Amino acid sequence: MQHSLEQAGADISSRSLWSDAARRFRRNQAAVISLFLLAFIALACAIGPLLLPNAYDATDWNATSLPPTLLNFHWFGTDESGRDLLVRTLIGGRISLVVGVLAALSSCTVGIVVGATAGFMGGKVDAFLMRFVDMMYAIPYLLIAILLVTILGRDFYLVVLTITAFSWMNMARIVRGQTLSLRSREFIEAARVIGVPTWRIIARHIIPNLLGIVIIYTTITVPSVILVESVLSFLGLGIQEPMTSWGVLIHDGTAVMEISPWMLLFPAGMLSASLYCFNYIGDGLRDALDPKDK
């Protein structure tokens, strides 16, 4: 009976924590507007190409380098091959956003496992894992990413894997620091005393208590990952033609920005808007989940 009451009290406390966080997030107008704008961009990238009559790889040699016009739905104009820039921008956004989210989730998962294990186990395990993290920090990230993409190819999943391999270290350090402060708490000591296995303590007690910081940092990681993918694509090492991404479109646009500025402005504007949205949402989540902010 007492256990049931304690469990019910914990559920109520948990619901109150998340409901208070949601209320504080809604009070942040910049974060809420950014959330709706990002949802609109993601929805447009997801279903827009299905509704428009032009294909992203279809060429029209009678409409090359066409400025923005209502003719044939070329609202963003066309490129030098006569391909519709609106559809290509939406397809590019689909690729860039998916790469960003997948790589951010993958890197954060690796960082959580490494950081929680290092912080909870301590001793030689902690020393070994943190020295490995330090070694990874010493490797030129962009140089190795370029090398891996060059060797392994520019397939979508290889780009995600390459970005993931070098973007989990910050999460590992943050999680380790939080775990060090959690492992001496009473409920962790109680779990140890009754013989709960180490992996279960990490999975059931440590990681759930890090959920707030994990959500915040994942949201902040997504724009940086999108930017890395855009840089790789800008350098010609990302997504291959005829498929595209915002980085590829920006690379193409910079070559003709003086005579066809719309080829740079539209994809760069979509990329910038998405990055700003992610950053504002991350700031809003940080303030909402901060227990000191009442």
C-alpha cells in the first residue's frame, strides 16, 4: 500500500515537472514561433515535392536560369539546367533535415552510453573512455570527415555515419559530468545495496534522470550537424547529383550568384531559417527544463 502511494506520488511529481516545463516553454514566444516555423518548413519539405508538378531532376532547356516567376510553378526560378529550384530546395531540405536529425540522434546515443558508463563506473573505465574522448578531440574533425567520405563514398547513410563518428564527444562529457553527480544519490546507493546490476542502474536510473539535458543538447546538436553536412556538400563531398541538399544548392548558387542570385538566396535562406529555429527551440527547452526557473 505504501509502495503504491509512493509510486503515485512520483507519477504526480513527474507529471507536474513536465507540465510546468511545457507551460514555461509556451511563455517563450521566440521558441514557440520557431517551433511552428520549423514544423512548417519540415512539412513543406516532406509533402511539397509530391504536390508540385515539377520533378527535382527534370530539365527544361527552354527555361534555363529563369528568375522567380509564377509560370509553370517556378516560384523560386530555375537553375542553369532548367531544373525547378523550388522543388530542389524542398528536396534538399528533406535531405539536410533528415541527415541532421539522424546524425544528431545517433551521436547523442553514443555519447549518452559512453558518458553514463564512464561517469558511473569510474576508475580505470572512466580514465580509459575519457582519454579516448580526448584523443578523438585531437583529430581534425573536418579533415577526417572529408577523408572518410572520400574513401567510403557519398552515400546518404555513409554521410550520416561519418558525421556521427565525430560528433558524440561533447555529449559524452556532459553526460559523464551529470552522472558523477547522480551516482552518489540515495536512490542509486539503494539500488546498489539490493544488488541491481550495473547496466540496469545506468539504463533505468541514470539515463532517465539525464533526459532534460539530453533533450536540450540534442536540439542544439541538430543545427551544427546540418551545418557540417552543408559544408561537406558545399565542398562537393556530400550528397551526389542529381539528388541534392541545401549545401549542394548553396555551392551551385555561389558560382552564379552575380547573374542568378536567386539560386543562392532561397536555399541559403531556408538553411538559415532552420538553424535559427533549432537554436531558439533549444534555448526555450533549456529555460523550460531548468528547475531554477520557476
